[in-house]
Amino acid sequence: MKIREITYVALFAAFMGILGLIPPITLSFTPVPITLQTLGVLLAGGILGPRLGSLSIVVFLLVVAAGMPLLPGGRGGIGVFFGPSGGYLIGYVIAAFFIGLIFSKLHMLKFRHILAANLTAGVFSVYLTGVPVQAFVMDLPLLDAIKLSLVYVPGDLAKAAIASILVYRLQKYPIFSHSAPAQLKEG
């Protein structure tokens, strides 16, 4: 791995940490807060590509597992992975990977493609791992956990839209394009 790649991975891991310092919106009926970190996940996959984007999220999660309180509300440590939001955290890695993979396969990224990828490969994959784990940990039927997770949808739609706008606008710069990983390998 080249120095430039390591730097990008570290920068996005740090960005995830910064997003975690923004106070969460806590809800009385669920222990999983509304946070801005999904935005960081969508940007990591969209800007860095599948390998570096998912690696930046893995680095961030390893730092959290080591005890750094970088999750909203000052949470950190290995225990967060066994709590109601543990599945969402694992979904972050999957989401960043698949968003980056989709973008790397497309020759021309139009805004609608970026938004569709952020909603399906991004937000949906986070829910795909997060909701079942939340149901298991909270001892809820899966259908009840799905209903409970609907409260997150409006915020995640907004975060997907913001990430899509940023990725769309940044793609004209070679360092931030969907082909950035290929450029990083060369230079």
C-alpha cells in the first residue's frame, strides 16, 4: 500500500471520528441513535472506491473497538459491537465496499446512478445487517425491528442525497473521481 493510499484511508477514518463527535439524536423507544456517520460511509465508498473505502471504515471500527469513544454519545470499546447498533457498524464496511464497487464499474457517473447506489448498496446494506442484529439483541421480532427502523429512513435519505451531491461534484477532480483507486495505484 502506498503512502497516498494510507493517507486517504486515515483521513476518512478520521472523518468518521469527527462525524461521531456530533451529538446524536436519541430516541426514547430505541437505543440506536440517529447519527451522521452514515454520511461518512457513503462518502468513503463513493470517493475512495471499494478497497480503500471499506478499509477506511475497518480502520475506524478498529479504533472504536480499541476503546476510542468515537461513536456518537462518546461510545467506544468492543462492547458496542455486541449492542443493538453492532449490526449497523458492520454494515458500514459492507456499504462502503459495494458503493465503491458499483462506482468503479460505471464509466460515467450520473447523479441518479450515484443516488441509486447510495440508497441501495449504501443505506439498504446497512439496514440489511443492522436491523436483524438490533432485533436479536433487543429480543424483538424481526418485523417489529423493521418497523422501528423506519424512523431512520428520512435522515438516511437526506444523508444519501448529500453524499450523492458531493460525490457527483467531486468526480471532476481526478483525486476524488470514482476511478481514484486506479489513479492511486499509478501515482
